[in-house]
Amino acid sequence: MTSTPSPRVTIKDVAARAGVSKGAVSLAFNHKPGLSEATRDRIFAAARELGWAPSLTARSLAGARVDVVGLAICRPAQMLGLEPFYMEFISGVESVLTERSCSLLLRLVRSPEEEAGLLDSWWKGRQIGGSILVDFRADDPRVAAAERLGLPVVAVGHPSLTGGLTSVWTDDATAVTEAVRYLAALGHRRIARVGGAAALGHTGIRTAAFDEAARVLELAGAWQVTTDYSGEAGARATRSLLTAAPVDRPTAIVYDNDVMAVAGLSVAAEMGLSVPGDVSLLAWDDSQLCRLTHPTLSAMSHDVHGFGADAARTLFGVITGEGPGSHPVPTPVLTPRGSTAPPKM
Amino acid sequence: MTSTPSPRVTIKDVAARAGVSKGAVSLAFNHKPGLSEATRDRIFAAARELGWAPSLTARSLAGARVDVVGLAICRPAQMLGLEPFYMEFISGVESVLTERSCSLLLRLVRSPEEEAGLLDSWWKGRQIGGSILVDFRADDPRVAAAERLGLPVVAVGHPSLTGGLTSVWTDDATAVTEAVRYLAALGHRRIARVGGAAALGHTGIRTAAFDEAARVLELAGAWQVTTDYSGEAGARATRSLLTAAPVDRPTAIVYDNDVMAVAGLSVAAEMGLSVPGDVSLLAWDDSQLCRLTHPTLSAMSHDVHGFGADAARTLFGVITGEGPGSHPVPTPVLTPRGSTAPPKM
DNA sequence: AGCGCTTTCTCAACCGGTAAAGTCCCAATC
DNA sequence: GATTGGGACTTTACCGGTTGAGAAAGCGCT
């Protein structure tokens, strides 16, 4: 059962086998000039025969770059499972990391403060070469932490939240405005929004944009509530919005993610209201979920995978000192499906 | 803007500040005997003042254990976003890792072969101290790879799939049997199962168990199809099952995850069939999603978070050489909700 | 006082790489 | 023929810790 205890093969073994010095092996494996083709081949052959790959640990200790990118997520564990957003975002990040043989160091944290501390130890411990920061709040401690450390990061969030950090973000204000305009154009005058976590910066941006859009369009009714993004909370919020008398209740509801919209749909069904007959629902983030319900959910859709990939690419830009710098990603676009229609009267 | 470029503080600085040698600092930080209380305090004080934390990179190079656990996931990126399973599993893993100040190294791969190679380089590169292996297939190359490397791993999968590796698993056969028995007890005689990816080992186990249960219970009709776990595939499968003439089609369908069950629910609605009146649906994995639909979905429910935590704890057991060893986790239990009932006639 | 024993620390040799400086050899130039 | 200039490697000094082999100091005991 217990096979040979794996005698670790090191650069020295490879050097010996190829009949060269450690330095030569290092040069070969980093594709640096100063070696003849013949030697290079001999070294690679020796490495292949021995099944050797350079130890990233040692490499990073010796001052070279670190091939690991950090990502800390600060949300209650339970919610993470359901939110398709993160996994999709992560898979986008991964798609870029994989191209460059990098790995992702993931950690769930409970607060931005804890995350700031984590970044500190990750960076000082040379565990990561850079980090992706998500879910910004007002006065986020991570901005100062990253700057103080000189840690290369890309901040996923609007520049108004991310201080001077290189950022990628979605234009939430425009998207919210478009969502409200669309519903208003259908004829809705009483519109509600079931928002995400109040503490999150982009929730604030969306809330302000919704207010502004409601003012400009002179809506007869505009409600906003914040939740914790969970389906349960979305259901609760929907229930409370729809229990008002028909003339007072919203005829359209915008949700800040798709899980809450799905929950809202089922609440409408449970209350005997038809969608989109009695109430229109508009989701956000548009994962596959929106196409699996009946009726299908209209959504502000959004290439989350691409968003993650973009964030990762931008981070590499920061690390190498070139590349794009801060920029917005494409604004979510309205994808009408079966859950939105003009109000009945 | 550019603050001080963060002059890295090392063990030497701490040693100097505390007036001791590097070795002493090392002893203190590893809680090893041989230092007086006074010196110990002095060292910790110095470290605190300097904001120093030991470099895990250097530490692991020097032969100490590595505080990182690997996890590679081999599924198409797109599906990952929607499958609540993984994020919930990961959050369970994290909950245990966090207690021990460990991090998770995550990577999405395209094949078990690629994963085997990744484990090789992670381990040889001393990037991980152990790994969690999921989604076993028949003759999985990772079994041999882990054994050859002497890499501490915990395999998430039935022992029949994981070779001699320390494993944790759910008893899928029993769970499937229970699901079928339950539906049969309600009076269903024509039952279908929409399974997951055929290549996956546990899909095979469930398929065999379903066949066996159908045989034992002498069901009049038993269908099984395999899918890729996506909602789309679940919808397609459901559609094709339900288009048969009423007397020939299944009156109950079991799904291998909850996303496909949600999709199935919407297909039934779209076809004008009532759930559970015309057809009963039973989901698997029971994320929050099952409680957000209308009707709510009955499910074989399953503490996925706890499963992840258990896997992580077992891995630590393997690493330290003590702990539980291979064991099953609690079998999923049937949670009846609104989507299952006796068949109409 | 001399001897052995601890306890408390220091020293120096690694761990497995990287990178700057140094060595050698040979062709080209003055 | 001596000098210069590279190309092709090797040497050596780290990177930031750990670790085992001492060394110095304090203490009890004969």
C-alpha cells in the first residue's frame, strides 16, 4: 500500500542528471538567454525524466513573482451556495488564471477588517502575488490596507468606493435607470425594488439611481427595501409589497439578483397573482436560473463569467505594470422574457 | 498616493528588536519549549510592534507543514455557477480551514488527468499540504497519482471508486432506494430518474440502485436518463419524459440535483401539468432553491455544508496521522414538501 | 571548588530556488 | 600578438524561515 515515500526531486538532481549547474537549470526553466539549444534540451529532458517541476514555494521565496492570486469573499456561508454570481465570477477568474498557470487562493471572511488582515498576512507571507477585492463598502478598510502594503490588487467596484485602487466595475446607476425606464415605458407607475445588502456600496449606488429615476419619471409609487440577498428575504419582501390593496401595490418589482426574483415569482404564484398579468418581475444578474422558471424571468443580464475574466486580466495588468487600468465593464442589458408586460390597467 | 514601498519586515528585524536570535523568534512563534516567559513576551511584543507575521512560504520551504489545502473541480465552468452544491461544499470546507488558519487553493480543471498533473505540481512545489478530491469516476487516475506522490488526500466518493484513499461519502444507493420506495408508497408505479453526468462514479451507483429498487418493487415503468446536471438538460429530459401519452408517462420523477428539478417544475407548468397532481417531482441536494419554488420541492436533503466540513476535518486527520479515517456521512433524508403526492389514479 | 544537569539561547547549516557577479574559451579586431 | 567582446556556464550570495548541535549560565550536590 505505502509506496515509496516520494524522494523529492529538486533542481539539484536535475542539474546533476543534465551535467550542469543549478543555475543553468534555472535559466532554462525561466526561458532566459545564455544557454545553448543543446544544453537547454538536455536540461528539459532530464527534468522530464525525473518528473521535476520547479517548486513555486522556493521560487517565490527567492524573490520571483508569486503565481497565486487571492480572493476573499465576505458573505454569510449559507448565502454563497445559492448565489450563482460568485461561482460564475470565480470560473471567469479561473479561466484567465489557468492560461497563466496561476492558482486562486480562496478564503471566506466575516468582515472587511478581517479581510484586510488576511491580505496583510498573505502578502507579507508571500503567499499571493496580488488579489481581487470584491463587495466594497463605504470607507472600506481594504483600500488603505492595499495601498499601505503596496499589494497589487484589482478592486471590483465603482471608483467612488475603491479609492485610488485600479478598479473594474459595472455601471449600476445606468443599469438601474434603464430597468426603471423600461418598466415605466411599459406603463408601470408603481414600481418597487428589492435591493441587496444595505452595507454594500453598489447597493447604495443602485438605491440612489432608483430614487433619481423615480423622481425624473414622476412615478406614482416607488418602494425600495434592502435584504440580505437570500431567497427567503426576497420572498418576505415580495410578500409584504404585494399584500397592499391592488390600487396601492406595485405593478412591477425589480430584484437585485435572480434568486430573489425566483422567490418573488413563487410568492406571486402562492398569492394567486399572475406574472406578468398582475405584477411584472425583473431579475438581476441573469444566471441560467432565469430561464428555468415559468414564466421565464426578464432580467438585467450581465456576463458575470466575462466580468471575472476581466478582473483577473486587469489584475495581471497591475502586477506587470502595464495593461488596461481602471475601466467599466459592459453595462448589464435588459433581456425581456416572460415576466414583464404592461400592467393590466 | 504611493506610500512607503513597504519595507518587508522579516524574522531578523523582529529578532533584532527583541534582542534575540532568529532561532529564538522561531521557537516562540511555533510554541516550542526552550524559552523563558519573559523572552517569549518580548518577542511577541516586538513582532506586534513591527507588524510581523512569519512567511508561510519560507516556513514551508524549510520543511514545516504547508497551511494550504488544494481543491480542484472538474466541471464545465458554466454549470458551476448554477450548481449550489459546490459553493456550499466549499463554504463547509472553509469553515474548518479558517479555524486552523488555512487557506484553500482552488482550481477548475477539465479532466481528472489534468487534475492529477496539477496535484503533482502542487505537491512537489510544496504549494499544498493536502488536497480534497471530488467527483470520482471509474478508474480515476487521481487515486494512483495521490498514492504515488504520498500526497495526503481525502477522497469524496464511495470507497468502490476511491481505491485505498481515505474517503468520505454519502450512501447514494440507500438514498436512491429510499426515494423510490417513498414514491412507490405514495402509489406511483411509473417512476423516472433524471440523473447526473454518466461519467461520474456516483451517478453509476445511483443508476444501479434505481434499477434494483425498480426491480424489487416491481414497478410498471422505470426510466433513467443521464444529463450534464444543467437546468437546460433537466428541462429537456423532463419534456421528453412527459410528452408520452398520459397512461404511459411517468407519474413521478426523481432528479439528481435541485436545479434540474426546478427546471422540471417549470416544464410541467409550461405543459399545463399540475405538480403534484399530474406528476410528482423529487429533487436532490436540497439547497434553498427547493423552498423558493411554487409548489415547494420535496427533496432528498443533505447537509452539504456539513459534508464539506467533514471532508476538511478528515483531511486534517490524514495529514496529522490521527483522526477518523474513511467513513460515510449521514445519508440524505427525504424531506417531503409540496411537489410530491399520490398519483391521480 | 568541582562536577553534572537543566534551562535558555545562539550558531550555522539547510530548504529549493533566483540572480548578480565571475570564469573560461574562442573568434574578431587593432 | 595582445586586447576586446561575447556566449555559455558556474559560483556564490541571498530569500526568510526551521532545526539540531552546541555554548553559557545558574543551581544543587558532594
